[in-house]
Amino acid sequence: AEPHRSVAAMAEEYVAAIRAEQASAPYFLGGFCAGAYIAIEMARLLRDAGEAVLPPLLIDPPRPPRNDEGTEIPDADGLLTSRSLWDSRLSLPGGLKRQQE
């Protein structure tokens, strides 16, 4: 099999595999290190399909690279940090608010 060329392609394949085992929600996903980005994209795909998805468990997600000014540089898939991904692509369930850091 060919290697995945993007986080999105990986997430699509993994979602198909999960749905083959568990056809309907609720889903609880997690990812370790770079797998955190995949878990977030999988959750987005499932939510976009109308499925109930709990907030993903992100364990030690990597920090994105930064330029000389300290601004985050998106990766090839346009993903930023898990926090900005969470804020922009997934909403907290039930109107929960994120605690300020």
C-alpha cells in the first residue's frame, strides 16, 4: 500500500476502518504526539457527517514550527496547533467554554 500523503487522507482511511467496526456514534478518539492531529481531523470528519463525537483525547501533541517572529507556521494540511485546530474546527460540546490560560 502507498503511504498516506496527508493528515486528511490518513484520517479518511481511519474513519472508514472505525465505521467498519462501529457504524454509529458515539465516538471517542485520541491521539499521541502527531497522532493528535489525525484524531482531530477524524473527529471533524465524523462531526461533519452528523455523528456525535466526544472531545478528542490529545496526548503530548507537537508544537508547530514558528517563524522568526514567533508566528505559527501551518503544516502542509493547513493545520496549526491542537488548540487553534480545536477552536476553529471543533466546537466544545454543550456550549462549554475553554478556560483561559
